[in-house]
Amino acid sequence: MTGITVDGFLGELEHQRRASPHTLAAYGHDLARLTELAGEQALPDLAPHQLRGFVMQLHGQGLAAGSLARTLSAWRAYYRWLARRGAVARNPCDGLRAPKRPKALPKALSIDQTQALLDAPAEALLEVRDKAMFELFYSSGLRLSELAGLDLHGGLGLAEGTVTVTGKRGKTRVVPLGAKAAMAVDQWLARRAAIAAGGEPALFVGRRGNRLNPRTIERRLDAWAKRQGIGLHVHPHMLRHSFASH
């Protein structure tokens, strides 16, 4: 059937759909790759299992997941175009998925960055609270939800050097509490009553005396890191990862 070549598809993209030169170049490259993989077989005759094999082949050659996803997108667009012209009964790319991109490990702070973050002096009431929170994050490797959920009584063992927290799926675990963290928490406890609402069980409270929510803790950590000149966005899981790395 005439008019269903890759060049015909790219020509329509260029003249009728006004695709950008970058898009045209990317589609051309991805469809040239498909033509090479198909060998002597015409592209409209390829079956879904063959295309799946091509994806696996490219993945095995080291093509990144993001590049594979873009390649599949170009193939799908071409076969949709063929289907509209009756050249294929159905799009053989339907149901094909590129391998998932591997999750990047959270970046850990260096030892020097961690010291700069945690050794900063705390004088104002909320600074004392914040330093206690951040020392706990790093010393005990707590999750954000675990730190926010800590209560004044029942989880904190300053004398024993431990913290008992309830983590994912309601599992309770006991983690060590370092001497510096214990000292920072003790300093906060000495001043907590100045803002804590009556009967509030939370260890860490905000200006209105109630439990701090996780988002507020995230913002306080980022602002603290910027004041210390760390030079990057610091989030709670970064401290947890630094704890594991160091």
C-alpha cells in the first residue's frame, strides 16, 4: 500500500501538524531504529510479540527507561497513523510498556554538611525545638511521620537512650537515641511548656501549642538548612539517608 511509509508519516507531522524540528528528528530516529530491528519485515506486518521483543532487546543493550518510553511513544504514534489508513487492524503497541525507571536513591549529606546543619546554635524557642527535631531525625533515622507522631510520654526514653516509634503498617520499633540528640531534646523539654496547649500529648508543637504537621516540619528543615548555607534543598528523608550512610 502506497503512502504508508515512515517518510509519509513524518511528512504529515511536518506539514499538516506543524511538528517541531526536534519532534521530527526524535520520531525519525526512533522509527529508523524500529526499521533496523525489523530487518526485511515490513513494519505494518510486525506482531505485538515482536515489538515486545524489540523493547527487551533495546533494554538489554542498555537503553535507559526514559529513552525506551520515548521510543515506544513514537512507535505507537506511527501505528495509530497506520490504523487510521487501514494498513493495520490494530495497534500492535497497545499494552506495551517501557521498563520502569529506577528510583533514585535520596542524596545523603556529607559529614561536613551534617555538622554544619546540626552544630548551628539555637537560642530562640522555636530554634531550640527545631534543633531537637533535626537531631532526632539524624541520630535515630526516623521517618517524617514517626517524628511528627512522637508523644511527650510513652515513646521517649532519654535515660535509656532510646526512642520507641510506630512506623509503617503500625509496626513499633525501638531505635537508639544519640547523646547530642538527647541533649537537644532535653533542652526543648525545658521550654516546651511555654507554648504547648494544655493536654497536648505531642512532643513537638507549633506556635499555637498543637502538634506540628509533617509539612511544617519539612519547611522548617529546609529554612534551617538555607540559613546554615548548606547550598541545597534538605528534606527529612535526606537526613534519614544520611543516618544510614554515615
